[in-house]
Amino acid sequence: MAFEGLADRLQNTIQKIRGKGKINESDVKDMMREVRLALLEADVNFKVVKEFVKKVSERAVGQEVLKSLTPGQQVIKVVKEELTELMGGEQSKIAVSNRPPTVIMMVGLQGAGKTTTTGKLANLLRKKYNRNPMLVAADIYRPAAIKQLETLGKQLSMPVFSLGDQVSPVEIAKQAIAKAKEDHNDYVLIDTAGRLHVDEALMDELKQIKELSKPDEIFLVVDAMTGQDAVNVAKSFNEQLGLTGVVLTKLDGDTRGGAALSIRAVTETPIKFVGLGEKLDALEAFHPERMASRILGMGDVLTLIEKAQANVDEEKAKEMQQKFRTASFTFDDFLEQLGQVRSMGPLDELLKMMPGANKIKGLNNLQVDEKQITHVEAIIKSMTKDEKIHPETINASRRKRIAKGSGTTVPEVNRLLKQFEDMKKMMKQMTGGSPKGKKKGGFKLPFNPF
């Protein structure tokens, strides 16, 4: 996650003040010095840092904080509220036109991931909002840009409007909107051309497309890896086009996150979506409060729940619970469960959304080896139908056959069988409410194929 360095620094800083029964202005001053350094190191704009520290300091030394029963926690509450406000306060939702189609212009510099993001956004609109979008190939200058969008359209089974690279982007946008009305597409996403830098020719063309298409949204796609340059690009585009939102890509990369904390404050343009991976479903609506919670190590339960609701079938979940209770859970069931969890996103990122995850030693450096999960799947798929239902029948010769068929080793097969059996026992205890076998101090999940 982009904020890992910043998150570590801030969490260590607030930990020092969290449990204090009494705090004074000197404590707050020391804390804010650390916060200031953490933000600057994360490449947050200097003016933004200065204003943020000033606001938090003024509120943190107020009487309602210093004289409260838990002053340390009150200071943390102030930091979270101001961090949320810095990133926009509330989620800024995508526009819906009263007279469809809703037109969105996607703009940005070359290399920011604009074309891919256009595909991701169309996918999100269809999956989460039940919309019927059309993609428009209006980047006629970059080699293969049209082809790239058409390929994305095929992958998503979504219409792509193109007139080739010999027709002006303005004319392409005009005809695309007319076609969308004809075909009852309720969203039109126009993928416009980018340049390696902001120039007059680029802006003139974008202004013409804006004039003709009268977009409901103009989204700037910015690469979060570019740090302060991302803020400067956003400022320039906003001054000339009047942006309605920003989409930050590569927020899952090795970046310090400063752009996400600076763009809203510098341009007063909300961050609407963030890209958190390369897959076509790796785009999320941006929630300032949830992001502030993540940064401060408070978890992000709401996003976790949403991911589960979007990827896990409720009826099947009830069915699985019953199978756990009656100990009839099979390897086929486990394979299905593993697939559903994987569809929610990278497992290490899901773990970090859990409250208190920041206290788990080494979690920030955790990287779940996807190869190990693939090995588990291969082992299960190498079993016969009867073996998946009755794993106790898997003797030594069968274990050798399974290992050979899955390209793994006999010890790996043995380990999986043992862990699966332990998991079934534990889940039966948990779902059945049996106190037997429960150890003091809680339990540790025995099944860990990673």
C-alpha cells in the first residue's frame, strides 16, 4: 500500500500518546514535530503539511481535549478527523445525468495508465452500479491506443466506439454520443490523448472535446508514483479544463502517498477513484475516512465487508456454515472458498484492512506467496472425487500419485491433509459452540497453506 512508510511513522507517533492519562502542550508539540516530518517524508506538499499541523495543534491543545478523561485518544481522534478532511471529508460520488448518457472525459499525461483506467472504470460502473457503458477511442496519436482500448472492450464484453486514427477526436466524441443514445448506453467514457507533458496543443484539443460533448465529469488520471509532479499536473489541468475528479493509479506501488494527501488540498478537486493493482477489477471508490483509518492503523472494515458482499454468495456462505457444523466440509468446498477469497483481492492487503492489524508484528512486510496457493489448488485438483469427500482414504501410494500429478512433494500433500483436518475440527467447535478444545488466550488458526 502506498502509505506504508507514512502509516508506520504516524502509528508509532500516536502510540506514544495513546495511553497517557494526562498530556500538555509540550506533548502535543513533540507529537506534531514527528507528524510533520512523517508527512514531509511521504512527499506531501509543504504548504499542505504546514496547514495540517497548524489545524491539529490548535484543536489538540483545546480545553475539551486536555481536560478529557482520555486525552491521548482525543488527540488521535483529532488527527483522524483532520486527515479525513485533508483528503476531502466525504466520498465524492460519480455523476449521473438526468438525460443519459452520462459523459465522462478521461484526461491525463501519457504513461499514467489512462486507457487501462478507462476500462477499469467501465467495469466498475457495470459491476457495482449496474450500468451499461460505452468506451470511446479518441486517442488517435499514440500508437496502439485504439487497439488497446478495443482489446479491453473484448475482455470486458463491452462496446468500443472507434473511427480509426484519421478522424478528429472532436468528431469521434460527437458520433460516439449519438451512437450511445441509439444503443441506450447510459455512460460514455471518452479516452482522450495524452502527451509527455502539459502543452498548448493538448489543452486546445481537450477544450474542443469538452465544448462539444459537454461532459458531466472530467476525470484526470494521475500516476501516484510521480509524487509532487502529480499535484502540479493536476493543478495545470484543473486551471484549464475545470476538473471534476481525480483518479489515482498505482496507489498499491512503492510510493509514499503524498499525492493522495496533497491533490485535494492544492486543487480542491476530489479524488474519486484509486487504482490498487493491474487487474481490471482493481479500481475502488475513494473514501477519505476509510483511508485515514487505514493510515492510522484502525483498519477498514467497511471496505472489507463490501468486498466480501461483492464476491461471496450469501446462500453458499450459509450452506458452508452448515457443512462446518456437521463436519461435511470437503476439499471441493474448500477450493470454492479459496477462489472466493482470492477474488476479493491480494490476501496481504485484505489482512491489513482488519482493525488492529498494525499491531501484528511483521504484517506490513507480509507478502502472501501466490505460488503456494496455486500449489494448494493443484494438490486438491489432483485428488479423485471420492478422495476430496473422504480424505481419510488417502494412503501413502495415493499421496505419491497426488504429489506427482500436482507437481508438488509428498510432504506438501501431507501438510495440507493435516491442516485441513485441524481446520475442520476447529470450525466445528466454533460453529457448534462447543467449548472443548478451546485454549486460554484465544486460538490460532491451524490451517495456513501460505
